[in-house]
Amino acid sequence: MIRARITGTGSYVPQKILTNFDLEKTLDTNDEWIKARTGISERHIAADDENTSDLATRAAERALEMAGVKAEDLDLIVVGTITGDYPWPATACIVQSNLGAVNAGAFDVSAACSGFLYALSTAVDRIEAGRSKKVLVIGAEILSRVVDWEDRNTCILFGDAAGAVVVEAQESEHGILSTHLHADGTHLKLLYQPGFGTKLVPNEESLKNKEYTLKMEGNEVFKVAVRSMADVAEIALKANDMSVEDVDLFIPHQANIRILKATAKRIGFKEDQVYVNVDRFGNTSGATIPLAMDEANRAGKLKEGDIVLLDAFGGGFTWASVLMRW
């Protein structure tokens, strides 16, 4: 059976680190308050001359190197992002140019924090249909440029990063077993960025009101996120006739520690089954899962044959899960 299998992982985070103690200097907050509510101690912030495509390209180069795949051998690049360099063209096209992937099609997927899993699902579908053989999937964000740095309820959460995987067609029992995508647009205004699309254009009033920054109703998002992530994880397990005990590593979207713990508990995972790095990177939206996967892979926490469950939730609302045999 032809399966889509991850053969290389890569990630990149900017050099600049913003700690909770740094935030104490500009916000009515402190390290203890932030850690108690989010589990986050620090986050990485892109330099002024770094764009989302730059982060994505660096992560991609590392994934290609691990996989032993040349850029010109790629036939598709899909980037999950909500903070692309431009409204258009796609950030994936810029990455394609940076890498010299002259034979690859390229496009972006906008599904907020679920963007990487939506993009990965697209790659899987192409490979299983026989239309692609080598696909580069990236999750990349520079959220520091769309948060209100005077709003302590949101700005403390987010950071910048990119993660990438090379997905190849292989005749194997290993690889991605199933993908599951869900959405509910009725909750739009609980987590969204009002401007600047075609509905709300830049003007003096919208700039003054910081309509270009993300807005979030944290308590309401928490309730839906935990329920949705638990449900879609169980859907993936059921689809493959597996249980929680079969999973070697659960890699959830790193939103905040409260969501991670509540979701894991609701599904029934033990602490040692769950990968957590939100304390060091914060919420990097579409980049959180590939960043965590690359860390786990390079640390030797992913072994051949391991059952790995990926799970995400994001604005839209969107949520998704992917189950694989490593």
C-alpha cells in the first residue's frame, strides 16, 4: 500500500527571546502570573528583517537535509500560515523560490493553529491519489506582528517559529494512517483578526482601534478547544481501531498548558505520553506541531514503529487530528 510517510523534519526559531521578566517591564503582569495561567516562560520574536518566508525556508532546509531530498525533486510545497509575508502571493511561492524548488507547485493553507495539519492532510491526499511523490509541508508564523502588545491577556501567549516536514510516497506499513479535519464558522469572533482583509480596510479609525491585531475571548475558546481536540483525537483512534494505550506520543497544539493538560486528561493520556514545549516557545499557531515534532525527532523520542497522534485547534474555528505510524 502506498502511504505518505514523513522522512525528514526541521524547525527554526528566531534568536531573540522575550521572557516573562521582559514583559514585566511594559505590562501589568509578572512571571508567576503568566506561568500559572499559561505555562509559558519565554517566546521567540522575529527580528525586524525576518519574514515568515525566511523562518519557513530555514525550517524547510533542515527537513530536506534530514530526508536527503533535493529541492528540485519536490513536486509540491504547502505552507500553513495566517501571517504570510503578503496577502498574496502565497508564502509557499516565496519559499519555493528561496529553495530553488523549480518543479514544485506551491500554495498556502489558512486554518489558523490547525493550518499545519490541514496542509499535511492535503499532502497525504495528493500522495495517496498518486499525484505527488515528494511534498514539503510547513507551518510558519510571525504572530508578534499581529498581537496587541498592550493587551496582557493575549500578547503573553504568542511567539514566532516555523516547522517543516518532508512527506514521501512509500510502499510501507509505516506512515500516516488517517487525517481528520473539522470546522465551525459560527464561532468566528471568539478568535480572529478583524483587519485587514477586504471587509475592513485600513483607515485612521481602524488603525487607532488596532483592528489589525488578533482578538480573543480566552475563556470561551478554552471550552471549545478542549472539547474539540479531545473529540477529534478519539475520532482518529476509533478510525484506526486503536486506543489511548496504543499511542506512544501525543503531540497537541501548544496553545497553553491549561488546554494541553485538560485535553490530555479528557482523552485519557498519561503525562509521559504528551509532548510539551509551550514553556519555551509559547503559542506559535501553525508552527507548534511541526516544531514539537522536530524537537522530539532529533531528541530520539520518535522511534520507528511508534504510534504518534497530532491534534490541533485554531481560529475559524478549525480543528484536526493526524494519526501515524512513525
